[in-house]
Amino acid sequence: MHKRMGEAVARVARKVNDTVENKTDSLDLANCKLMTFPVGIYKAMRSVTEGIHRISLANNELKSITSRFVTTFSQLRELNLAGNYLHRLPEEITSLLHLRAIDLSRNRFRRFPEPLATVPALETIDLEENEIAEVPTDKLASMALLRSLNLRANPVGPEVRLLVRPLVPFDLLLSPEEPIPKA
């Protein structure tokens, strides 16, 4: 087990070093078995955080994202957090003024993460395969740049299904309704 853990740590270190040395705009830490975002990365990436526009932390074991993560990577345009154990986002997510796309599919959200409704540049929200039943439709309707909201495989209520253009100016993706069983 220690050998596997060591390999995972080394893989994360290599990916971080590659991003820093090559001054790329992306950090890909998908599939790294991370349970938290490693604190050491903040220091290692200090010189390049402003240039990071895309981060993928998909398919890890994250239970939360900290406010420090959000404020450190303030220039994010795309954030992929799919396939984790997240159930909420920090309020500081509203400070990501350039965030255009967020993937929160296959997580544990029971309600729509409302701080997203005030992220000004957000165009795409993917919440497929969560446990969301209620959606703040009034807040979503006021999101000027939102183009796509994926709520497939969520137990959304019937009121969400009534949202149609021109009421909401974005594509709303829902799973087909289950047929009502005959008695």
C-alpha cells in the first residue's frame, strides 16, 4: 500500500512540476486518488497560479474544495471536479470571475450549488448523476451567459421540467421522465 501511495504522490509531483516548468495554463490531477488538494501544491505553483486557466481534479476522492483553492486559482476558466464525493462548494466560488465551465457530474450534491448562480461568466454547468431534487430556477434564469445546464440522472422535481425557452435562455438537459406505473 505504501508503494502505491508513493507512486501516486510522485505522479502528482511530476504533473505539478510539468505545469510549473512549462508554464502551461492547465493542471491535470485527474485520477490521482486525492482525498484533499495537497497544500504543498500552493507553494510549488506560487509563481504560475495566475496563469492557470484549467484544472482537472476529476475522478479523485475529494470530499470538499477549500476557499484557499478557489482564491489561489482565481483566473480559472474551466474546473473539472467530476467523479468525486463533493456535496457543496465554498462561497468563494463566486469570486471566480472568469470561470466559464464547471463539471460537477458524478458527485454527491443534494441541492443545486447556489453560489454558482452568481458566477458572472459561467456558460456551462454539468451536474449529471448527483442527487439534486430542487433547482433555484429564478436564480438560473437571471444568469445572463449560461448556455447549458446538465441535470441528467438527478431526481429533479416536475417544476424544473416546466422550464422552457424563452423562460430560460439556456439548454436544460434532463433525463426522460420515468413512466408512471399502471395500477
